[in-house]
Amino acid sequence: MITHLQGRLVEKYPTHVVIDCHGVGYFVNISLNTFSQLPEGEDIRLLTHLQVKEDSHTLYGFMDGSEREVFRMLISVSGIGSSIARTMLSSMDPIQIRNAIAEGNVPAIQAIKGIGAKTAQRVILDLKDKILKIYDQDEVYSNSNNTKKDEALSALEVLGFQRKQAEKAVDKVLGQDASLSVENIIKHALKNL
């Protein structure tokens, strides 16, 4: 199995790249998350996942191990193929996906194009225990985040912001770093409002 590629970036598109490794060009499918982190025309190293089917061998590339790990978890769920997993990683970063699954946040997952309510519920049902175990999170962690979120939202409403607008800003902050204190969540959210 091909676990990574290191070579010169020859072509760069939002959905794929071509990497020249000692004269051999590899076509690698990527997410928008990986695309945004790629340098221009330099030597790069991409972690990969090789999907072997009866009629094709397809490479998927990732800038970091956490994105590849989330991709592999997602494709292990019945009904989630590699294209839907790639769409999910293009819509949300790996940390946001992990947090949404750990918190059982069906609307966040369902907001991704191509994901219905049943599929979102199946993703959470199949992966929540794995996510909580792998990342040493537990129900208390999820509940404490919800408590911090509620406190931050209440404070922002008192400051005069609409709940919907404040919720978007707080969700963005928690998606980037869920370990922040309520005070820091509010400070970072105010920068996004």
C-alpha cells in the first residue's frame, strides 16, 4: 500500500494534484482542506490512502495524519464512500468533524452537501465511541463544551448580539479549539462578529 508520496507538485487543482516522484506522475485526489494548505510548485509530502477496487486504484492525499484518520473512519461507515468523505473534509476540517461526531451534532453533519438526516445519524452512531476513545474524550467533555457554549452565547446576547449570529461565531471558535475557557470563547467570538 502507498502510505505517502514525496516529490514535486506539478499540477494543483481544488480536487486533485499531480506529484512528480522521480519521473512518475501520481494523480492524487484531495479535499479543499488539503488544497488550502498546499504550497505552489515546491517539493511536498502528502500522506495517502490507496483505494483498490475491481476496476480502479485511486489515491487520496492528505497534508496531515488527522485528516487521513478521519477520512478512513468515515469510509468505514456504511453508505459513506470516498467521494462523500472527501466532500465532508472539504466542508469541515477534521477537528470540526470529530467534535460534531463526539457531540452528536446531527445538524452540523447534515449541513454538508449529500448528507441526509439518516446518514448523519449513522455516522454519529458508528463513530462516536471510536472518536471518544481515540481522542480521550468522554461524555463529560462534550457536556462541558455545551455548557461553555451556552454561557458564551448568553453573554453575547446580553452584549446585544443576535443569538443566530452569536452561535455561528461561537461554533467557529469551538471548532478551532474546544478547550478554551468561556472568557476566551467570548473574546474570540467577538473578533468574528
